[in-house]
Amino acid sequence: MSDAKVLDNHPPSWEGRRLRVHDDEAMLREAIGHACDYRGDVTIHLKDGEQVIGYVFDRQEKNHEPYVKIFLANQSEPSLVKYQDIAELEFSGEDTAFGHSWEDWAKKWQKPQVS
């Protein structure tokens, strides 16, 4: 699935899904929201054919030219990608949080550490 129907279904994991935004601003904003919540790498396919791959962690929708921030594997500073340049979002990396709850994480850190 790669269209608006995916956004309505809220699958348990976005891993492996690819969303084409078709210049639909509402769809783009929703897809970027999912990308910011995703705990794995996202491939951003740009309209010019280029790709940006990394961890999406912030969005600035109220900016004059809205953009998303992404950490790339080979850079220490985040990169910015303008919304207007995005054609597709692909949830390409492993969803490291899938199947894990807050309670699981809390239990892990509450256990005494054995040395």
C-alpha cells in the first residue's frame, strides 16, 4: 500500500511502508508526523529524484517554508528537508520500538543491574 488509505489504517508498524504524498499538503503533514514518531530510519524521496536517509526527529510546520529535520548516518549535525521538496516517505529502517511498550522499557530499567 502506498497511498492515502495507508494513513487511515494506522498499521501496527510503519516498517517497510512507502507513502506517496502527491503534492497533498494534508497527507504530507500526516506522513511526516508518522515519520517523527517512527523509531527507525526513514528514506525521504525528493521530487528531483534524490534520496535522504536518516532518523527524522523534528518538524517545523509553522515556518514560512516548512521543513523536517533529519539526522544522517554520516553527519553530526541534522539536515533540513523542505516539505515542498518531498515526493515520498519510506519507512526503510527497522522499527526498533515495535512490539515494545513503555512498561517493558520501565521494567528493564527498574531491575537491579548485575555486575
